Amino acid sequence: MKKAAIFFAEGYEEIEALTVVDMCRRAGIDMQMVSVTGSDAVTSSHGVCVKTDIRIDDLNFDSLDMLILPGGMPGTKNLERVPLLTAQLKAFAGSGKYVCAICAAPSVLGHLGILSGKRAVCYPGFENDLTGAQVLNCSCVVDGNVITARGMGCAIAFSKAIITALADAETAQKISDSVIYRVSDDDR
């Protein structure tokens, strides 16, 4: 079974984080909710407090296949301030393991040089932070081992891309169908 971790900092965007957790767990992916705060409970940008599964200092990064960053403010900036996380993002990207980010969080990947030569998307206004990327205008982009998405409204498309990467397209479509997700022709 593939294993992924999604990182929670104070001020995360709850839909972007919890949609990924929910859909991946439905797909049978071992999804760890990881606090970067030193506390098990982390509060979103809209005041939703979630109890995470593990703290970053206790996480075995070697057991993981994918790292995922939800967006939100100031959550994105708070994630970028965690040296262990940024070091692991660079290591994962460099070794060909998956790194994923949605909304403002692709800016973290851009600042780390991970998006150089890649196609990527982000929340409008963060395009200049995607250093070296070819910035597109669509819901979600998979370019090699990097998956990015634009924002909360793209959380299901983002989750579907993650499930495809860690399981397969058939499983991703099955989960997508089970939550009654429909996309426009532009997103197919």
C-alpha cells in the first residue's frame, strides 16, 4: 500500500487538506495527517481545529511515497518556515518521489527550485512565486513527480490526480464517481 503525508500548519485551508485526506483514505491509501506545530491539534484559516495523526518530528519520511501541502494563509507561509519539511520536499523531488501542493502552497515548491522546468498552477496572484515553471491556467497539473492545483474549488481534481499517482486511474475514477464529482470538458 502506498503511503502519503499531508502537512498541517496553523492557518491551513481546511477543504484543500481534508478533501485530500478523505478521498485518499476512501481509495485505500495510507494518508498521514502531520502537524508541523508541535501540537496534535491544528487550527485552519477559518477556525476549524483538526487533530492530526502524528507530529512532524515523529514522522518516518523514508516510509512515504508522497508529500502534500495544502494552501491557505498563513498556513502556506507557516509550512515554508519548517526546515525539516522544506529539506524533505527537496529530497523527495530530487529522488523522483511525488511532491504535491495546492492553492498558495505551490509557491513553496517554487521557492525551493522544485518547479524549474515543470508545468504548474497556483492560486491567482502567486504565479511569480513559481520560479522557473511554465504557469498554466487549469485546475490541476501533473508534471512528472510534481502535482499542483489552483485552489479550494480544485480539491477534488487534485485528490483525483494524487489517487491516480499512488493507486491508478481506475481507482481515482471510482472514488470520483462515488462522490458525484463532475468536471467540465476543459478539465478532462
